[in-house]
Amino acid sequence: QVQLVESGGGLVQAGGSLRLSCAASGRSFVNNPMGWFRQAPGKEREFVAAISYNGAYTTYADSVKGRFTISRDNAKNTVYLQMNSLKPDDTAVYYCARKQTAFYSGSSSSVTAYDYWGQGTQVTVSS
């Protein structure tokens, strides 16, 4: 079984930065793409970013493109989300997840494409 644990969330002022980490364990981690999602109160879980198994390819939601960067270090079994120029609309619980199939297979932005999820970490951006 794959286990994912997010950390690094917190309270930050608009324009600030946070770096989220997702520590993973279990089989097949290095063979799977990984993604970040977020969910704000009253909203559906929203795709943020995804990265291929080797880090060669990434994709981002339009709302975060140019501000957020996803990366991974397979040797450390960790995926990161660097968040810069944060806005109040970025306030949400952020989740990391493992994609079931290859980066190019199916939709990286669909919740149903992911089979393991972390517990989430809260990010709050004040104005």
C-alpha cells in the first residue's frame, strides 16, 4: 500500500511563499506520476499540478501557472509544491496523490485518475 503524508502548510500573507512536501512510502512510487490537488470550503477538489514519474514533465492548472512549481526527488520519496505569489484564493487544503497510470495516459487533472491520497495540509493566505 502507498502512504502519502503532506506537510508544510500554514498561514501566510498574500504575496508570500510556502513549500509543501509529500512524503511517500510503499511500492511503485518511483514508477508513478504524482499530483497536487486542493479543496476550499464549498468547492470541489481542484487540480493544481502533476509531474511524471521521473520529473521530466509537468502540468499545471491555469490558476497557478507561473506561480507554483511541482518537483520530486525519488531518492527521498518526496514530492514538492513550491508556491509563490500566494493569493487569498489559494486558501485550501492541499492534497498530494498518486496517479494510477502514466503521465501521458488519461487526464492528469481528474480526481478519478489517482488511487492514493494524503490526508491534506491546510494553506491559508491572508489579504
